[in-house]
Amino acid sequence: MKENSKANKLLWIVVGVTILTALGYYGRPRHNTVPDELIGVWKTDTPQYADRFFEINLVSISFGTGGGTGSIGFIREITAIPGANGETLYKFTYMEDEKELECSFYYEPGKKQKIRFKSQPKIVWTKESAD
């Protein structure tokens, strides 16, 4: 019975250390936080992408790929490169299904904020209003 008690104590210590390590890792301040202006749901008026969207929040980037399908990735790093015309090139590095992926886009500030993916610069995505 004494051995069982020692095993239980050891188990709780391991669980406690694991939880504290995880909290320390995920709770640590990141120098690459998501800018407030990027947080939200983004859609386009381009007909071929009418049923598509993408969403950025504090920890993930999600892509609605049409027909009720989608994907989600957890943000690992964000790089921002200011442009000459007021736009910013953002590169999001994220984890999806144990793979590290990247998404790059240009953000254009203004009354009607715009995003243009680096791979599809002619397609304009705008943020949905919070109403």
C-alpha cells in the first residue's frame, strides 16, 4: 500500500510539472502577437470565392474552403514588413496537422481595410463588420 501511495505522489508530481511547463510555454509573452487590425473574419466579393472566408484570432488562422469544409492552424510566428505605400506584408507561420505552413498577405489600412494574398494580389479581402 505504501508503494501505491509513492506511485500516486510521483504521478501527481509529473502531472503538475507537465502542466506548469505547458502553461509557461503557452503563456509566455510573444514578441509576435497578432495585430488588432487583423483580428476578424475576412471575405471577398470575387464570385469564385463567394463561399470562402478566413479568420484570424489571437492564436489561430482558419480558412473556410467552401462546401462547409475548412482548416485551422495555430500561429507560431508573425513577421511584418512595412511597405512604401502604407501597406504591410505579413507572413504567418502556423502549425496544421503537425506540419509547419506559411501564409503571406499584404494588409492595407484605411476605412475599408483590405488584405491581398501574396499569391493572389488581384483578389481583395475585406473584414466583416462586428455588428
